[in-house]
Amino acid sequence: MKREYPDQPLVGVGAIIVQDGRVALIKRGHPPLMGQWSIPGGVLEVGETVREAAVREAREETSLTVETAELLGVFDRVVKDEAGRVQYHYVLIDFLCRPVGGELRADGDADEVKWFTWEEVCRLPLAKDTAEVIRCGLEQCGAKF
């Protein structure tokens, strides 16, 4: 599966992991978004459901075992290179997730992982739809703004 300059869009999943009014974010260790804070997630594998993929990706990147709850949104992520060619094209499916085991620790594609409050999230250079889905997840878990 070719992620860079793909022949077709790829399906990606995101895990909006919320606990005690905070959300777990990872610092990406690989492109796209290498070195930036992001939602734990990745590409759907053949034979798994999108919910299974969200659970797997959360475990691989944060060391947390999670259960998925509500579907929070479906988003397009199209990144073009300087020549205007599509370098990355993902359809992202984000789920609210609750940790049910493990301890937060960076693993897999994540260089770092930590809990963020909404105020801290607002100071990060995130895509508008990323910040919005995080806010929605926090709101669904009762966070006050």
C-alpha cells in the first residue's frame, strides 16, 4: 500500500482517547505530520473493522487498551506537494475512546505521548477539523470549557 503519492485514497482511523477531562495526543514520528502533535491513529488493515483499527492503533501508539464509543466524525485529509500533486490522501474516521487498561506510554510510530487539557490543545498548531473533533470528544465526556 503506497501512502505517499497514492493511487487512491486510504482509510485512516483516529482514537480520541478521553480521561478525566483530558485527551491523549501523540507526537508523530513519521510523515505525514512528523514531529507534530496529533490524534493517535493510522491506516485500516485488510480484514479489520474501523473500530478494531482504532483500538489497535491506540494500543500501538499509546500503550493503552481502549474501547470505542461514539463515531465523532469523518474527515478528508488531502496534502499536496509544492507542484500541486496529491502527496497524501486519507479519509479519516474518528472515534471517541475510553481507556480500560494500560499506562500512557509512547510506542510504535509515536515519539511522545501525553494528556492535554482543552486549553493546552488550543495552543497547539492543529488542523481546524482535528481541534474540532477533540473538542467534541471532550464535550461528550462532560468537559467544561
